[in-house]
Amino acid sequence: MPSADSLNQARTLLERGRAGEARDVLAAAMAGGLDGAPCRSLMGFILHQLGDIPGCARELKEAVRLAPDDGAAQFALASISFRLGDEADAEAATRRAIALGLDDVHSASLLGRILTKQGRFAEAEGAWRKAVQRNPASPQAQRELADLIWMQTGDITKARAGLDAAPQSHEIVAVTVRLLEAAGEDEAAYALAAERAKRDPSLHVLAARAALGLDPQAAERHLAASPRDGTPARAKAEAEVDLALGRSEQAVRRAEALRAARPNDQHAIALLATAYRLAGDDRYKALYDYDRLVRTFFIDPPPGWTSLEDYLADLGQALDRIHGPLTHPVGQSLRHGSQTMRGLADYPDPAIRALFAAIDAPIRRHIAAIGADSGYRIASAWSVRLNSGGFHLNHVHPEGWLSSAFYVRVPRDMPGTEGWLKFGEPGPPTSPRLEADHLIKPQAGMLVLFPSCMWHGTVPFSSDDKRLSCAFDIVRA
């Protein structure tokens, strides 16, 4: 009969990073009759380490069945259930863990994430407030609470109240600066970062980024005062300062080094493209070859719909129901609008689910046309609804390969280029300023596909109609 020694041996192997051996030792012991909640919990953690998330959930459910009063096991089960998308089970297990005494910042934060994702915002705010009470220094709890208050109210004073009362760590200051920038309070964001950097030199890079659009010379001074830590954030800030000050050749050298160190970082590629363009280097045209790399398609109506017009009407109604009343989230490119709180693949509405099949053929045609020998998968998908005055800041998608815009509903009677999708205008400032060099007029039913490294944004529009779209980030399979 296996003894507890097998459990200890498996635990030691796991702690030493030998998860496969730990699984084999514990599996052999369990086959010989060893069982119990500690055994099942440990096997769950081992399987999690090995990437077998369903297996981990299975073992943790058994651990909870054997020891229903074990709060730590309940919390572990809640975390895995949430990761698997079993939100009802995750919420129930989280509440059981809290009732069993695991009433800490981690349990409250998990409950906050679950409720936020479900759109139960008042309850979610209560959970995040409890998390902040349990640990006011938690950057995650403070960020999530501030972001949720901002999206519900659009009131920067209310949103930052908890942050101002929190211990002013590097992380808390960064969260506050990010919130102020989302609210359009760029000068206040820079003032806060600059003041805090006097006491914490590690914040000089943050201050430099905040100063770029206001005073590039001040941004350079902050970089000179910051520790030379070799981080990507500092390297990118150095290139951005060069661009803002018109030092194109130096920006090229720095951006080339950054891309060599991070070849799959789409933001690094975008900075290099901007440096090439500012320097008049023809290599810009290879990176931003609009004729070859940017294409538009009109989708066919998916099965179940006889016309594209009927499908777009149903899709628009489904998306309107899930957008709700929130304003734009913090840390995203959109302004004066809303973004869905969860991935589109999570929503059961038939019209939303049908979209993934409808865009498959255009995506495959585009991949073939650009000469890429690759399959694909959609890494993330979301919807954006813009109000009058709405737009997207110029941005890239750092983790993607191809990105997209699919237009569900487009406002009528927009003059000139209002509401158009623009490419090439950089996110960071440049000297001289670089304007967009490629534009596309949105039309309902149109899918636009382009490299994730291309700067893109939206020309603001004025209309009583809301613009409704979906977006996807595509990666190689």
C-alpha cells in the first residue's frame, strides 16, 4: 500500500520543476490505492503545470468532493473553472471558499473578474471594493476597481479616488497615469508621473512616455535620468523620443536593434516602419505595402440568412444587446464608445457565432494572396460601438499577426473622410508630423485585413448614428 512518502516525493519533484516525474510517481501511488483530498489537489496542480487544464479541473473537483470544507481547494477549483469558462461553477466555488474563511484579496479579485465578465457591474464593483479593502496596495485590485468605475461613470475624480488613497507604489502610479490618459487628461498624467519620478527613478520611463506628446525635450530628460535597465519599455521610449525630436537616423538604428531583439513584436516593427518613413528610406514601403498587404472583402451571408442585409441586421441587434451603457475602457484605442467586456466567441447568439464561419474564407484568401504558407487561428475577437465624435487612436496590435475590422453598421451621411479607417499615421508624435498615407471608406458587410504591425486609427465622425464593428486578431496556427 503506497504511503504518504509518495505524496511528499511527488510534491518535492514538482517544487524542483520536474512535473512529469511528479505525475508519474503520484499516478503510480494512486493506482496502488493512495487517495484523499491532498492527493487529488496535488495531482491537479501537477496537471496544471503540465498544461492539462481539463485534467486539473477533474482532480480538483474530486478533491472538493472529498474535502468540501477545504477553502484552498475550493479556490483552486474556482480559478480553474473560470479559466475553462465554467463561470457558474467558478462563482459558486469562489463563494464557498470565502464562506470557509478564505476571505482575502485573491478570492475577492477572482469574484470581481467573474462578475465583471458577466456584466454584473454593481456586484463586481462591490467585489473589487472588498479586494481593495483586503489589500489597498494591490495594483490589480486598484486597477480593476478604477477601470470599472470609469467605464460606468466617465468620472475621473470618482475613478481615481481609491488610487489616490492607496500606497503610491510604482505600479499604483502607473495605473493612475494610464487612467488619466484614457480620460484625456494628458497634462495631469504627465505631472503626476514627473512628480513621482523625483522620488522613484524607475518612474522616469513612464514620465518620458507621458511627456512625448507634450514636451519631447522633457521626455528626453526623463530618459536620461532613468536607470539603464535594458527593458523593452525603455528601448521603445528611446526610439519614440528620437522620432518626436526628428532624429530619424538614430531612430532607425535603435528601432532596428529593437526589432532584432524582438522580431515578433509588432510594436517594434511599427516603430521601425515609422523611422524608415521619417528618414525617407524606401524600406518603409516594403513593411507598409498597402497594395499587397491590405485587402477588403464583403462576406457572404452565413447559412440561415438569405441576404447579407438581413444577417447584418440580426448581428447588429445581437451586438447592441451586449454592449450596454459603458464608456470606453482604459488602455484601449477607442474613444467615445464602448467595447464588449468579453470575447465574441463567448456569446451564444447564433448571429455572433455565425460570424466566425463567415470570415473564414476571406481570411484564407488573404493569407494565400500575401504568400503566407500558414494556417491561422483567431486569438481574440471583440466588438466596438462608437458614438458621435468617436474614433480610434492610432495604434498597433503587438501580439497579433494579422488584424481586422469588420463593419456591421456604418453611420449615414458622413462628409469627407469622417469615420474612415486610416493607416500609416503613427501613434507617437514625430517631427515633422507624418499624416495617414492610406485610407479606406467603411461599408456595412466589409471586412478589412491588414498586418498587425501597421499603425491604424479612425477619423472622428459626427452623426446621430452609432458605428458598430467587430475586430479580430489572427495568429499563425
